[in-house]
Amino acid sequence: MALIVALLRTRLIVAVFTFITLWGFALSITRYSIPEEMEEGSFVANLATDLGLDVRSLVQRRAKLDVIHSKNYLDINKETGELLIRQKIDRESICMTKTTSCFLKMDVILENPIRIFNIELEIMDINDNAPLFRRRTMHLDISEATPPGERFSLTNAVDADVGANSIKTYYLSESKYFNIDIQTGSDGSKYVDLVLSGILDREDHAVHNLILTAVDGGVPPRSGTASIVINVLDINDNAPLFSQPLFAVNVSENSAAGTVVMTLNASDLDEGSNAQLIYSYTLYTSEKAQELFSLDPNSGEIKVKGVIDYEESQSFELHVQAQDRGANPLSGHCKVMVFITDLNDNYPEVTIKSLKSALAEDVAVGTLIAVVSVSDMDSGDNGQVELTLNQQESLPFLLNKSSEGYFELLVSKPLDREVISKYDITLRVTDKGSPPLSENEIINLEILDVNDNAPTFSQSFYTIHVMENNLPGALLTSLSAFDPDLNENQYLVYFIMEKEIVNTSMSMLFSINPENGDLYALKTFDYERERDFLFHIEARDSGVPPLSSNVTVHIIILDQNDNTPLIVSPWRAQGSVVEEVIPRSTDKGHLVAKVIAIDADSEQNARVTYQLLQITDATLFSLDQYNGEIRTTRMFSYRDPRQQRLVIVAKDNGEPARSATVTIKISTVEHVISFSETTELPLEYDVFTDLNLYLVIGLGAVSFLLLITILVIIVLKCQKPKPKAIKIPPANRNSLISQRSSTIADSTLISSDAYWYSLFLAETRKGKVVVRQPIIPKGAGYFVSSIPRSIEPSEPTDSRASTLEQESRRELP
């Protein structure tokens, strides 16, 4: 422990001795002067020579440079002993205070033995800094009412350099309103004031931009600048002013609310509140104008507020003032003339006067229907109107301009109510605006009926088929006529035009309902007696005078199977058996008898066929179903009975079928007396000799007439002459010459002749003629169906049909 204390004490003594020695060596100071901003490596001084040191000892004694309180700006070249610039030296960064002298202190230290040399390096100032203003831009607010001579302090410029390199003077850019006054402080610094030298007018020059320049005394001199912005403060010395005292603007009527009419923009040369304007109407503006137009007090915008109608007023005067917000407000005035532009906003109007709502269809062309006036409240082209008729080409009317704005609606063509009973006449009035406006007025015109149309039937000729044996009062058909007129002109009455047929009036045969045209039969018709009827029915309206028309009605009676076939040969008394005698030696195919039946019906109802209902020996006789001939089918043998019984039925083809029967008893004898054609007739024939002669003559005459008729028909068919109308006196215009009776007679004659002819052939084949009177209804015509099919007679219906056709062609309307 004692050893350690002794060691520490020894080291302390050595350190104190060393410090005292070094302080003695440092008492002498070497000074050098250099300008600032020397380049790196620049020579300052030769320390070895100036300090009396051996250059070679600098390395051995480890010479070093210690700069006090600064960066190491310098360095020692140990080989040459020279002091060199290691880094550029800026005097202003070393000496912060603005003094004339600036020193950089350092020590040169040598070891073995230690020796310290004090060196002071004076840094000389050069003009390396330009004057600098702390504020690059200075703003000053000066009222335009400030009098000349007023001073305003400005921020001074600073210069880091000293002495002659510091600020020397100031300069101001050219201005007729300002100049500067430079003053020097006690420390030699320069101060500058801005002095007002003229009268300011903000409205003339609101902002003044000046340049202040500070110049130092260096060589060459350096300078710095600053901008001075002077805002001239306004005073309310200017009244608001409109660009012109009178404004004219056009506004369309019916402009929507909020539509901008115009924007007034008054100007005030002042600023701030002195230039803030308030717009308002003066007392010269009417209340009506203020109701229609609003004025924005801040923007001066005039807008549409109410409904503008050109027809009420064509222009408005708006007196407007603009007033500023200064302490002592000033105002300006103008007048706005608002001219209203007419729009095509009014529809043309149509007024109907002297209107006739109904016209008779027989009015004369040119009849006045109505007087029409047109008008339009608009002006110019918007108020010019044209009146037209819609679809005038298809209407029987026209417009005739009688005077300005007045038209006459007239009938231009004949009217017909049955074609068009009502007209909706559309009057269209159109103005000439853009776009054009139009208005329609409808006139309802009713056409009154006149009895100018005769009733018309749907057909000019009616053919009605009626089944015979009809019930009296049965409805045959309904004949309806049509009359396009109205009311009583349309009410029809039907009646049968009187005509007699075989002394019988048509009104006794038929009846018609006068109101609806239903046609009834008043009696039961028999086809075998009455085949058809031809007459006229007239329909007459109730107009004044009444009109009528007629139609031809052809009633055709249809046959019904209501007659039973009548066996006329062989003749026998009622309920008796016919007996026939033939020789047993009769050959095969011998005609034993011929059954002839007639039927009063027609067509299929009169077509009779024959059948064997009963027979003793079916192998001995045959019956032809069409002509009724009974013939032997073989020769008699000894085994055959002497008497044969045959029951034959004659049946028509009607529905249901009707029939009649006859029983024939055939007796066979060994020998029969026969007569030749030249044999004298039996005694009973002499009784009917004259009748037989008449029959032959009549048959020949009928055949001759039939041949002549056929030839005439053939000739007429070849020539085909056109039918000519036969003029009938008006008194008998609806009368027809009936040939019904003759027709019925002809039919009866043909049927009767056929019957007698067939009977004659059948009886004469046996060698004798027996004339018997058959039971035939009086006045009825019959067809003999047993006549061979190659000799069938003509049907009366066809003959009658041709007669009716010729009569219908001769009919007059």
C-alpha cells in the first residue's frame, strides 16, 4: 500500500514539472495574416524557418498543429516545414460578431523535448457577401387620403462583411409618388425611410410595386434587393355607375317564373364596402312591374316573377338604383325597358251563330246551316287564322267567307239520310304562328227523314213449296220488305193483290199478316186438283205520299202419297174375283192376263209395281213387276189342277207405300173359241161401236197434236227468241191471266188417254174389246204406270213449269 502511494506521488510531481516547463516555452506568440477564402493547399508561412527549427527534427519530434476552439483549417508539411491551407476559411463563420479584426489561434507542439509555439492567424475580410434584406417583400397599406411628405419605415438590409465591404447606400426604383431618405446610425449602419412625395388615387393606381436596392462598398460592389408592395387604401369617393343609363330587353310572354331577364352590373371604382352595391327599384317603378319582375339586391339579376301576358301589357319600365355600402353611401341610377314579345299562346276561337241542328234530307243545295266567326287574341301572324272543314272532300258541305272573320256553312251536295243520318262536322281553325295553334269545333247535324224510299223485298220472285193436305191456317213463309226510311215512313203494310183463279179470289186461298208479312194458307190444297198459284204481294209504307213495291209469289203444291193405286184392268166388280179361261194347250210365255193399276199421285208416288201375293203353283205363271203381264212359264201337264188362283198386289213407290190387290181365278179348258182380227166382234161389242170409234179418232188426234207440239218446241229451241214484255194497262198491272183450268184439263186428258190406250191394247190382244167404265174421281188426272217405260207420257208438272216461266217473263213490275 505504501508502494502504491509513493508511485502516485512521483507521477504527480513529474506532471507538474512538465506543465511548468511547457508554459514557459509558450509565452512567445507568432502572428500571420491571410485573406479569407484561400484555396486549399495555399501557402501561409514556413514555420521551420520562422520558429528556428530544423526541418528534419519535425518528423522526429512529432510536430503537430492544435487549433483552439475551431476546426482544423491548417496543416504542417513536416518535410518542408510549411504551414498550408487545409480547408477554405470563411471569416464570417469564424467571427460571428461584426468586428474589424478576426483571429484564428493555434499551437505548434513538438516532443522530445516538449515545446509549444503559439501562433495567431488573422483572417482578413474580403467582399464575398452581398447585402441581404431580412424580408424580400415588404407590404405597406397607405390610404389614398394620406398627404405628401408622410414617412414610412422600411426593413434595412444586412451585410456580413465589415468595413468598406459593408452596406454603403440604398437606391429606390423610379416612382413619381415615393422616394427614400437614408440615415446613418451611431455604429455606422445605414437606415432608410420611404417618403410619400405625391397625392395617391386608388382608383387610378391601386397598387405600387417598388424595388429597393442596397449596395455595399466592396470592390467590386455587391448589392441586394427587396420588393415594396404598396396597397393604396380606398375611401368612398366614387358613386356607383351603370354602363348606360337606359337598357332595353325583350322578354317572351308566358316565360317561366325564374327566367333571367337580364343582370345589371353597376361598377364602383372604390373597393371593399365602398364598392359593395345594393340594387333596388325606385319609386318610379310601378307596382305591376314589381309584381312581375324580381330584382336581386346583391347580384342585380332581374327575373320573371309573375305571369307575363302580352295581351295585357306590351312593355314595362323598371327604374333601378345601385347604392354602395360606404359610411356615406353613394348611388347610381338606370332605367330598364322590358318589351314583351308576343307568343302564339292563345288558341283561335270559333263561335257558332244561327246554328241549325237538324235538316231535312231533301233541302236544296246552298241551304245555310250556320254562321261561323273566328278570332285570335294574338297579334301579327299569330293572330291570323284560317278556317277549314275536316275531310271536306267527303262531306256535302262547304265554307263560304262572307266577311272578315265570318264564314257561312252551306249545303254543297244533296243529302241522303239513308246513307248518312248524322254528321259530325269538324271546323278546324288554325293560326299562322310558329308553331301554329289550332282549335276544333264540332257541329252535330242530324238529317231528318223524308219518305223518298219505296219498300224493297230481298227477292223479286219467291217460290214457295207447300205439301198438299196442309192444315188450313198453316204458315207458309214470311215475306219481309225493307224500307230504309224512319218512323212512319218505315212502317210497312202487306196485302195480297187481288186476282181470281177459276172464279176464286186469292184472298180466299191465302192470307197475309199486314204487319209482318207472314203468309198463311186458308184452305187445304190437293195436288191432284191444284198444282200451283201465281200472284203478287204488295208492301206499302205509311209515308205521305205512300210508296210501295210488289213481289211475285209462286206457290207450288207438292204431291203427297195420299192416293191408293186403282186397278182398272182386269175389271171386276167391287170385291169380286176375276175369272180367266185359257186352253190347257197354251204354250210357254202365253199372255194370260194384264193387270193395270193407276195412281192419282205423281212421280214416285204414282210409280206402281206388281207382285204375286198368293199363287197355286209358282212354277206355272210369272208376273212382270213393271207392266203387270201374267204369262205362263211352262206348258200345262195332266197333273196340274184345272183351276189356278192368283192374288196380285199393285203397290206404289210412295212413303209410306199404298197398295191394292186383285184375285184372278184361271180355269183351263181343252178347247177355246178364238177370234182372228177379221172375225166379227161379239154381240156385246155392237153396243159400244160408236164409242170405240170415237176413242180411236181421239187417240189419233192427240197423237197428231203431240207430234206438232214436239216439232214447235224443237223449232223454238233452235231459234232461241228473246222474250218480249207484254204491256198491260195500268189498271190491271198486277193481274195475271190464269190458265190453271186449262192446265188441269190437259193433264186429265193426257192421263185419261193413256189409261184408255193401255186398256185397249190389253183387251184387243185377247181377240175382243170390252169397254168398261173405271171408277175415277171426277176432275182428277191420273198417270198410267203400267205403260211400258219406253212410252211414258210427259208429266203435267213440267208442262206447267214451262207455262209459269213464260208467264213470269211477261210479268210487269
